[in-house]
Amino acid sequence: MVTTSVVALGVRKGNPKGIKNWEDLAKPGVEVLYPSPKTSGGAMWDVIAIYGAGLKLGKQRGLSDSATEQYANDLLKRVQRNVKVMDKSGRESVTTFERGVGDVIVTYENELAPRITQGRPYELIIPAETVLIENPIAVVDRNADRHRVRDLADAFVSYLYGDDAQRAFAEFAFRPTNESTAKAFAATFVQPTALFTIAELGGWGKVFSTLFGQEGSWTKAVEELARAQ
């Protein structure tokens, strides 16, 4: 994993709806944006963040395992009820938000922070309970060998883990994985107190089935809401 990020919330300047956490996204009158998991990998991270946060919150409240799972499913459904637009991609979702649609957008921290630095009129909120987004890099053996660029490709990957590249990533709001660079930029990034990983949720296979399969929680939530309309 060459960099990481977290799922964050973007709100309008001054945070007029007083949004602080995931439960606030489920309040009446709050319009939420995130893209569709059917077309966007970023949207999957967004949904995972909401569901995983529900699991964390349930445990914090001392609920049983079954009640915790039910709470997470219910939170996801209640937030989905407030979703105003599901664009095809995370970038399109940010563009929609910048056009003035919605009160809050769920997206990557690194999508929001650079825009705020450039003067966009919104604010960044890092929920205490959110998921660690892990960004991989790899050399594809078949391509590297076929084009005879193995040494170059390996050198490039090594460079991306080095201080210079990691510092450049950090300046664009990607969290560095290089230990020394991470320490140097520690004050730049909010450290969520209840951060969780895909591995903690059982791995990608389990997460995909639990949320996005035919009987998945997000799939059912969308279908139920569609029938209710």
C-alpha cells in the first residue's frame, strides 16, 4: 500500500446543518451525496464507512452482536434514505456538490482537502468512526516482462515509497505509508479515534457479500426504498 486515506464528510462553509457524525446524515432534511457502488469503487468505500461506523457505534453502546449488526444495517438504510444523488463516480459526485446540490458529501479525504486549500467554500469533517482506505501499487509481471521494463518498473515503485514521493503525496492529502514521512506530516492529518480496516470487517469477500451482494445490506436498502417511493 503506497498511500492511505479515510472516508470523510464535506459540508458547506459554516456547517449550516450542524453535521458532526454519521447519525447527523440520517436526520430529516439533510441531503447527502455519494456515488453509486454499482459504478464507483470509491462509493463502496463510502458505504463501507457508514456500515462499519454503525458496527463501531453499536459496540460502543454495549449492544449484542445481533443488535449491533441490526443497528449498522439501520444506519445505512437511514442515510441512504437521505441520499439526493448517486453519480457514476466520486469525481462526478464532488462536481455535483460544488454545483450547490446537497448538504453533505461522503468521499475521500484527499478529494476534499486540496479543494479546501484552494479556497472552495466547504469544510472537512473526519468522523471518529471511519474506514482506512488503502491504495495499492504493483508491478504487473506480464507487462513488465513483455516490454522489458522490469528494472524501471521496480525502481519506480521503490521511488514511490521514498521520502520525496511520499512527501508529494502528503501535500495532496494522501496519507503517507513511509514511516518517517508519516511522522513529519502527523499534525497535518486528523487521526480518527475509532479507525477500522477492511481486514477488521472480515476482508473484501465478506464485505462485498454483506453489503453489495444480492442479499447485501446496501442492495436491500436501495430496493426497499425504491419500492416505498
